[in-house]
Amino acid sequence: MASRPFRDLADNMTAHSTGEISRPGTVESRVLEFACIRCGAVYPADVTIDSKGCSRCRDSAPANLRPLYAVPQRDALNGATNPRSLWRFEHMLPCTAADAVTLGEGLTPLLAAPRVGAFLGVPNLAIKDEGRNPTWSHKDRFSTVAVSVARARGAKIVATASSGNAGASLAAYAARAGLKCVVTTFAGSSGAMLAQIRKYGATVLPLVSKMDRWSLLEQAAARYDWFIASPYHGPVVGSHPLGIEGYKTIAYEIVEQSDGTAPDWCVLPVCYGDALSGVWAGFCELYAQGSISRLPRLVAAEVHGSLADALASGADALSEREMLFDSLAVSIGTPRSTFQALKALRDSGGHAVPVNNHALIAMQERLARDEGIFAELASVTPLIAISTLKDQGVIAATDRVVAVVTASGLKDLDRSAGSNEHGQIFQTTDDAWRWLDKNGPDLAS
């Protein structure tokens, strides 16, 4: 990309930003410092989050950072307050509810799924339906924290590289905050999600090369100090560590909604493992505080198998896998995941299960038909992973299993919807009844 159009875009957006800036210092006063999740190296609270992670681990096994709080965090569940959003857990997050940019995210239902559970051989299956968030994905838990931090620090422009969900979410919260938003994306992203991003007023920059998305964001961070929420260096370590803190609240809610107990297994679709890492941190905090008596085991439903390979080899550095097929689960179709995901799986005694396109749409339709939950294609990969582990004898029929459905099926209809079932418009009610008598289900009983 030529430098002049890029500079014009950045200057124009900065000049026209009207975002309200909250009082400075609120985040820094809560976050004492950052620590590497792999080697434990400590960095000051004002360290530049440059998407490269720990400088000591970068050459051997790139690893993300995590915040350490200045004041010891209180009991996550007992300290929860009244706001009808995940900000009821503000005492566990890097900024206060007073500084929050919120759309009422969180508090998503945990729904028993007996019919699908019986089909999979795990009758005690529950679905954590993150498609109920404001932009219909779990990314809202990340964005509400990331944009709150960005605004508190005086940022005027937030940006992300995204195939859809993260971009739509960041765009919505930027709009709510009065900030400008830029989303870099690539050919093949879901049309529905790109339309959603644009409706929120974000600038969308589609690029042929996925790597060019990152190059553009790296330039923007260096030249114009945009707040970059997503990874923009490879190998990826994960997204902004303060935003990842929002995902801890999924674990808090699962335990609250389960009468104070943790499931035996918690299964998520995984790309770079932000949610997996955050959920594991949440469970670990609850365990350390005595809110739960045991920790669940995690499962990553992935596409190309980099986590499964690393678990088998014992290596900390993940290898890039060959992409042998075009995954329908586009939002998790990375050839290489992250150490943060690998660490969560290892620490929990968990598993990674590669999932291909086989039966993906059929599982999506079964979940919708049997349980009334319409999930994005990537979001039903946990169900296929559960089936695989049940068949292998890893998950027992008596185990309590929670599958996290991360986004609504409306997100990728252009990939999942087939042609109209019968392709006709009935001229009369008699025509409709004749068709039902011949082709329809038994509706007369």
C-alpha cells in the first residue's frame, strides 16, 4: 500500500474523532504490571503492548502477557455487583464500571441440551450460548474491556484484524464510545459480518494477503498510536491481554449458573485461544478463591491441528500446519494457534481435537432443530469434538460437559444456508396442504 493514502486515512480519522475521553490513569492504577505467561518475566504497567508478547520468549516460543493487579482481587462471585452486564464483575477487571463502555454484554444463558447430549452420548450437556451478546458473539466480552481501556487511556482510534466477529464487535463498542474504528480483513470473509461491521460505521480495509492486514496495523500503531486490539505480528501470541480479561467472566457465569460447581469439561472453538486462555484464568481464580472445589478440563476444537501436535510433542513452540482444505469454520481456520491456548490445555489436562468440514452443517442443523440454538459453523465444532472424545473413551457418559457456542448462525449464513427446500410459492392453501401431505412431517397429530 502506498504511504500517502494510508496517511490521509489516519490523519482524517484522527481529525474527525469526537470520542469522549474519560479520566486518565484508571487502568494504570489497577494494573500493577504485566507478566509473561510462560517464563514469568515482569514488565511495567506502561509497557507497550506490541503484539509480540514477552521479549525473552520471542525467539524460542512466543508467549503473551497477563496483567497483575495492584490490589488483590476479591472473591469473584461474592464481590459481584448489580449492573446487568459482565461489569458486575468489575472488581476482577482492569478498569471500573464507571469507565466501562457497555452494551449490556454477558449474562448469557447456560442451557441444558438433552436431545443433542443424548445424540452425542453425554446426557449432561449444557450450552453456554454466547450468541446472545449484543453483536451476537463472545467477542463482546473482549471488546467491552478493550474499548473501555482504550478510551480511558485517551485513544481516538481502535483497530483490529478480523475475519468478522471481532471486527463487528470492536466496531460496535467503538461506536458506543464515540471512537473511530478500522477493521482490516481479507477476501473470503463472511459477507454478513462485513456488512455488520460497516453498519456500525467502521472503516473496512479488505486486503488480498492476510499478512498485509498485520503490516498495516503495525504501521498504524507506530505512526499514529492507534489502539490495536488484535494480533498484528507472527507467530501470534494472542490479542491484547487486557481485553482477554473479559473472557474470564464466561467461567464466572458458568459456575454461578451451575449452583457453584464447575463442569467436568468445558469445550470451546479455538483459533488463537484468547477465549480459551481467559476462561481458564477465570476458573483458576475461582479455584484459588475457594469458590469451586475442582477445576474443569478444557477441550479446544480446532481446524488444522497445531495444538494437537504440540500436546503430542511436548513443545512450547507451535508449528504451522499445512492447510489441506478450506474450512467452513472460517473464524477458527488458522494453521497455527498460540502458546496461551496450549498452556490452558496443558494446565487443565485437556485435549485438542481437529475438526474438518464433515458433518459440520448437519451438526449445526441438529443443534438448531433439537435445542432451538442456531450457532455459527465454527461454534458447533465443540459438539463434534465432544463426539470424538466420547467415542475415544476420554469423556464419560456421566461427565458434565459445557460447550461454549461462541456466535450466532446468522453470522455466516452465506456459508451455511443451502437452496430453498422446495423452491416454490404456493398459490393457494390447498396447494400448501397437498405439498404437506406428500412431503411434510406429520403435523396432524
